Amino acid sequence: MNINTQIQNTLNYPPLQPYLPNLNQTTQQIEVGTRRKRISRKTKAPVAKRLANTKQMNYQQWLEVRKQGIGSSDAATACGLNPYMSMLELWMIKTGRMQQNIEDESSGYAPLYWGKQLEPLVAEYYSMHTNHKVRRVNAVLQHPDEDKHFMLANLDYAVVGNEEVQILECKTVGEYGSKLWRDGVPLYVLCQVQHQLAVTGKQAAHICALICGHETKIFKVTRNETVIQHLINAERHFWQCVESDIPPSVDASDSAAKALQQLYPEQVPLTVEDLTQNEQANYLFNQLLEERHKVEQHQQYFDELKHQLQMMMKEAERAVFTGGSVTWKKSQDSISLDSKSLLKQYPEYLQQFPQTKAGTRRFQIYPNGG
């Protein structure tokens, strides 16, 4: 089941996929050094509420405020469209079952650390090359409508005195993340910015992205009411899951696997969940058996192809083809401690130097007659 089908089944309204082209159409890369003509607008959007002042707030306090709703960086996750976090993991964070990872800034290796350090420089570059003034917004903002109180936003900067664009989102993108920016702004970032426009009532935002520390791109994202309405619907459903303490749907990500292990860390011995009368559960189990069989067949064919190529390579370290290359190298010899023999000869060492490794639940499949 793909992610958009999953969203449709879970949220009971049309999936976001048909609206993704519209979302991409709201984005354009702009040339640096150009000045845009201001467009006067007669309508005035409702002003977002200032939920909390963040100027003197530390990171832990900021995370606690964010638990009161869905922030702009949570938007894609709440819709099931974040490649880095699952809906289930976000739900566990919002319900207090899991602590959001706070990276060790002192090491200097954390992406969060460098993102915070470089953000002012990215904003300075943006101002210099667009002639737009920016200012920090030291507040967590909240949607002005009571029925959308769960929608929060923490803006990087506001663009001052420009009626064409009002928000600046700064991004620092590393080598791994840069792959998602090859064709423009990634979907999860577009969700974040459309969420910001929804909360603030603003019409457009600029995204200034520093990619791999040497390339800077500026994109414009214009407000899209259709996309915003679908974001609101998805986020409202997710927040209902938080308030009712009911887990949302799961996906195939490592994030979901980690969250499931933390949500249900241990089994109750000898207990059995009888799902024989559950039509959906039986369908999922039959699909699981079918997919496992496909995986085994594909693995067998993959291994056969690999072995045939190894026979052709003989002692060669590398083989090249029109479409790429493979290597077949021997790893270096290593010496390790034979702990089994050591403990057999000195069993008291186990009491003197114990090391406890937490166990995890293993998922085993037992088909009837198998």
C-alpha cells in the first residue's frame, strides 16, 4: 500500500497525490540579484496569535510548547509525507511516549548545531542578493481560527515591507539531503511552508537553501488554498489521534519500526490475539505471505546473477559494464576475543564484568502447514 493510499484509507478523504502537481506549481526558483515589483493587495489576512515568546526560551522549553500542536516542521509528518519521520513517531512525541531527539551540540557534528549557526548567514545572503529586509520572529505562532488551534508555526524570518513575499525559510542541506533538492524544493519542505502560510494568512514565502555548503538557491512558494485545505484536514485528523490517544496508521519506515518497538517493547507471555474473524487482518496476513514469497524468489534470482558475475570476474577486484561496475574484494583479517572459551575457563568474569543488552521483539511468520 503506497503512502497516498494509506492516507486515503486512514483519513477518509481524497488523497494528497492529485494535489501534489498543484503544490509544485506554487514553487519557482528565482534568480538572485533581481528585484520584484510589489503587488498591492486590498485584502488583509487575519493575524496569527502569538502563543509563546521564544527569545529567552531554551530548546527543551521550545519542544514543550510544540507539544501543544502541530508545528510547521511537523506538517509533512502529520500528513505521512516526511521521509525522515513517521506519523507514529510524531504521535508518540506529541503524546509524551517518546522524547524528541535533542542532538549534542557540543560535538559540533550535529546537523541541528550547524543549521543554527549558519541560519543567520543564509538570511544575510538572501537579504544581500534580493534587497529584501528580514527580521526574526521570536514567537511560536498559532492559527487565529479556534477550530484550527492545533496549527502552530515558528518562522525563521519575516520579510519586511514587501507585499509580494512575507516569509523567509532558511535551509542548510547536507550531502545526503541534497539528493532530495535536485528537482527543486522537496515535498516535505513545501508542506512546511504552506503550513506557515496557512497559520499566518500570508500570501507567499521564499526558501533560501544553502546546499552542501557551497551552492545557494532561492525558491518562491505561493499560497495554494486547495493544498492548504488538504493539509488542514490531514493535520486535524492527526491531532484527533493525539487528543483521543489513538495511534495513527503506520508505514514501512525505520522510524515506524523504532516507534513500534518503543510503543510495545514487551509481549505478555502466553497471550494470543485472535484475529481470525478480522477481515482486514486476514487480508494483511495473506498479503504478507505473498510478499515474503516474492522477496525469497527475488533474493534467489539476485544471488544467482551475482554468482554468475563472480565466476566471470575470477581474481579481478573490479568488473566494469556499460551501465556501471561491481567490486569483489576480500576484507582484512581481524582478531577478536573468543568470549565463549574465555568464560568457559573463567566463568567468574561474567559476574565481574557484566553487560546487559536490551532485547527487542522479533516478528516471526508461521503459515498454516508451513
